[in-house]
Amino acid sequence: MTELNRYTVLPFSGARFHENESRLGDGELPCAICGKVVAQPFAHTATVVGGGAWAETAEDAANTTDAGYMGVWGIGPNCHAKYLVKAANGRTSPLKVFLGLTYTQGKQLRTIVAARTQKTAAQLLGIPLNHLQRYWSVSGNKVDLDTALASPEVVFLASDSVRRDYSPAPTSTSNAKAAGQ
Ligand SMILES: [Zn+2]
């Protein structure tokens, strides 16, 4: 079955795509994201159109005579789990990076976490959802995005409220729990 999967990163954007692809043996096919071999039959697929974009509609995916059509690709289980954008019919949305402050040992620490929903972020932070909605924002800062998106659902704390010298929260929930209460 052909799925219309889309991902939060572009096709062929893995840093080692070409290197990984060049190592494939006869008959092996690369993951469209990282270039590593994907077991066949594919558990997950995506259609690449427009010369390097994920097909978003069945119509795009079926337009095989378009000049930018690049075919149906397998997606490896790791890339699928890490980057999948679930359909808007309700299950989940793309990863967002939530930014706020947590209070630890009398200090305010800039805090980020990548999650697909506010609810998940609040759970990971151990704070009430309405607290997150009221005091937290969705970050567009490059450092925040690079840090949090590399490890979804991991809470990162900076050393104060201004710097972005993040490291993973030692015990993410207990730290943040103290903050939410
Ligand atoms: Zn991959």
C-alpha cells in the first residue's frame, strides 16, 4: 500500500545521504531521508515530487508524468519514527519546539522541549496544560530548534533564563514538576 507520508525534514536531506547511498549493495534501496538501506517490502513509504518535496495530496503522488516526479521511496523505521508528520485528520501534528522557563533551586532556567502537541509537552514538563498555554511559546530560534528537534520529547535546560547553553534535564519530570507548582 502506498502511504502519503510526509516528514519534518526534506527528502535526501540526511547529512550522509550520498555516502550511505553509495554503500548500498545490489538490489538494496535507500531510505529517502538518510540514504541507508531499507528492508523490502517497505514498511513505510513516501512519494517524492517537485524534484525533492514530499507529495501532500494523492493527486500529486499520482502525477507520475510530471517532470519533478521522483517516485515512491522506502523510509527506514528510525527516520519514520523521528520525522513523520501525521495526517491532519487528527492524530498528531509536526514537532514544535516549546520554549519557556522552569524554576529550579530558586533560579529561572530557559527550557525547551520538542513535542507534537501542547498536551505532550505539558506532560513531559510536568506542568499543567493551561500553564503551558499561558506562559510558554513556540520557538523559532535556530539554536532552540536544532537542539530540541535532534532529541524529540527530551527536556533541555539552559544554565539561566537568557543563555541557550542547553543540556538535557537530569530528571526532566521532577525538575519541571517543581516549576509547575
Ligand atoms: Zn532513514
